[in-house]
Amino acid sequence: MTDLDISEVAHRAGVPASTLRFYEEKGLITPNGRRGLRRQYDPGVLERLALIALGRTAGFSLDEIARMIAPDGQPRIDRQMLRAKAEELDRTIRELGVLRDSLRHAAACPAPSHMECPTFRRILKAAVSGVVAVPRKPASGPP
């Protein structure tokens, strides 16, 4: 199969060329060479980009994703890392469920003032104690 130009890879993967160059700097992908000034990639890069996108969607950092891709571009996925991420996602889902339910209560609360509502006051107390937490996604460069 013929190598793909950087613009073709960017188009097919749905990412800007700048993201491809960033991934290259991080060691996540490697061009086969250049045709003129344009990078050329093996068609297999699309599968690696799909793996990177899946990892990003699951909340893995680019450094974690880099450890899941062997130098030859083949996946070498740490199953324990996947189990740990699944547990983290379960915690996040529970936290978001509590947050969603709290917002729904606050929106429908019949009390004249939210501060007069015992349920809303319990929600505030839980928020101060960290029980109601909004998970934060770590920043690690372009998507």
C-alpha cells in the first residue's frame, strides 16, 4: 500500500496536521520519510491514531498511551492499567451521578430558598467534604 501524505492522514483521522506533528514529537507516531517538504506515513498510522483517540477518550494521558505502543507501532496494552482506569471511570460515574442528582434536586426544589432546603444543605456539606466532586481531566497537549 502507498504511503499517505500528512494532509491525507489528518483528513482521514479527523485531526489537524499540527496534532500529527505533536504526536510525532511525543514518539507516538513516526513518518516513513518525506516527499518534498511533506511527511509521509504508512497507512498503519491510522490504526495507531485510532488507538490514541480511544486512549484519550478513556482519559489516558499521552505519556500513558505512549507506553501502550511498542516502538514498532504495535499495541502493548497493560491490562492492569486498563483495570485501574475502569475503576477510576466507575468512581467518576458514581460522582457524576451524585452531582447530576444534586443538580436535579436543586432545579426542582420546592423550598422558597435553596438555603432553607435540608436536602440542598446536605448537598453543600457533601461538596465541602469532597463527596460531591467534579472529576478533572489532566491537560497534556493537543487532543
